[in-house]
Amino acid sequence: MTILQVRNISKSFGGVRALNELSFEVEENQITGLIGPNGSGKTVTFDIITGFTKPDSGSVYFQGRAITGMKPHKIARLGLGRSFQLVKLFPNMRVRDILVFSSQTKDLRRQLEVFIPRRQREDAERKIEEVARFLGISQLMEERAVNLSYGQQKLVEIASLLVMRPEPKLLLLDEPAAGLAEHEVRNIKNILAGLKGLGKTFLIIEHNMFFIMDICEKIIVLNYGVKIAEGAPEEVRRKTEVVEAYLGSDYRA
């Protein structure tokens, strides 16, 4: 079943065409990759989907509902979570406090209530502990973010998405493997595969081709804001236009 539809999205900045009639779909319980050279329009696509940027034309549908131009916090409340290319954690906060903050409802009215039901607090705490165990960061809960390695910060960022309320149905990850050592990349890959096994759906931007080709069921390739390929990894990496535009002549399947 389709969870996200991007239909004929176009966006220009100062006369420069960032996206040109881009259309694609993301299926539930799959990992879909969005790749392309720097400046190809990947992050702009994420920004439009999550409400940080309005398209010049076109539409975005999440679970059949039009979300084009909707505010980011309202989109998040519908169950769409997003990470950013650069990890942005509160440096002086403990990991536990970061996750408690992330687990707060995106409904401002509820956040302003003085009394939060005890059961709701307990459910949030239970979810945080469960996510921490799954990601292997339980031992980091009392550490301040500033003391964490970059790889650990990436895990805390993923944890922050997983404890969101309402629970996200689709997670957009911007370069989850960037800047990580080989063993950390393997760990992230295993985590995403495990989350997919639990029913999660992902749309991922990534430049690590071996990572993206190994974990995705479908890959969408952009170049200068235009979709030049879409399909299973083995199909995409055989296309001449993809090799010429992005993978490079030295890439080997």
C-alpha cells in the first residue's frame, strides 16, 4: 500500500530550477532510497515533503491526505518523522532528557497542560527504555550529548524519531550513514533492517552507494532536479545515465 505520493513537484530558487515535475511513491513497510549528486534536489524534496519549503507547483499526499504546504509540526503530528543531514542535539542535555523532550506530543495545547496523566508519562518512559535497548544506547542515557561520539549521536537522533508521539508511520532519514566508520555503518544497516521487520517505513537520502544498494527495495535517482531512474537496486545500477550522472565509471555492481 502506498503511504507517500509526490506528484509533479517543481521548485525554483532565484531562477534556478531545483526540482522539475518530480513524481514518485513510497510503499508501506519498505526502505526507499533517494540518491543523486550534490545539488540534485534531494534535500529540497525532503523539505517540501515535511513542510519546511512550499513547492511552486505539484502536490504531496501522506496516507491519502494532501499535506502540501502544511506546517512542519502539523505534518509531524500526522506521523511523519525526519532527521537532518547534520545531527542537531542539545549539547548539554542528557540523552534521557533529549528523548523525553522528543517524546512530547506535537499538540501545543497538550504540552501546555500542567498535569500530564500518570499513565501517559509511564507509557512514554517505557517507550524510551524500549527504544534505547533496541538501539543499544541504554548505557548512554545519563551522558550529555556533547560527550557522545558522532556515531552515538546518530543513534540518539534515530531514537528521538522513534519515541515521537504520535508514533511516526514514515521516517525520512538524511544521510544516516554519513561520517560513520565501517562497523557503525553495518550497525545502522542492521538497525534499519530490524525496524523494517517491525513494520517501519523509510525514505532515505544517502551517498554511501554500497549501503543504499544493499538495504533498499527501491531507489529513486535525481539529477539536476529531474528523476532519471527509479526501480530496484539491480535495475538502477545498470542504467547508463545513472552511472554517468552519479555512480561514476569506476563503480562496480
